[in-house]
Amino acid sequence: MIEPKKQDFTLYQGADWEHTFVVLVENTTTPVDISGCTAKLQARVEGPEDPLAVIDIAGLIGGANGQVQFKITAAMTVGEVWEKAGYDAELYWPGPSGKIDKLGLGKFKLVREYTTV
């Protein structure tokens, strides 16, 4: 079982953001080989039932090093007006098991641009 990391992030509109989760063998510093896995991060604004995702990105899988990297580009934040959104990052294992592990969860705070260039 992967113990998900609870982390909150600040996203600055008009700037790139990235974060890397590392999947480790339980109670060790040894990375898990996650070759063949896929990963997804979604963030939703709190509010009505089943709100639309304001962030929906795939992760870059590092394979044997156990790393999953998520990137949000500056262009992806242009025109966004939300202030806070809850997110979940998940790892999907290949094969018939269909196992899903939660990598992380928390909140994004969007700091909107004061000026545009």
C-alpha cells in the first residue's frame, strides 16, 4: 500500500508548476518500479455535486526510479478564475488487477495575475 502524501500547493497564474511524487517500498527508501503504470491528477472546485475538473493532467512515469511527475504550464492557467480547488493524484497499475493507489491529495490555491505582459 502506498501512503498518500497530504500536500497543499500554490499555483501562480502565468507561471509553470511541477511536482514529483516518489513511490517507495513501504518503510524503506527503495523506489518501486512503476513501469507500465499511468497517473492522473485532477482538481475540482468545491461546490455543486460532480463539479467539472479545473485541472486534469496525466503524470510522466519514471519507471524503475518510482517517480511520477506532474506539470501545469503557464498557458494552462490563462483565464482561470477559481481560487481554491481540491485535488487527488492517483497511480493506475497495469494488468487485470486494475489497482489504483492514491499518491497525494490536498488543495491548490490559485494566485491570479495582477498584470499581464
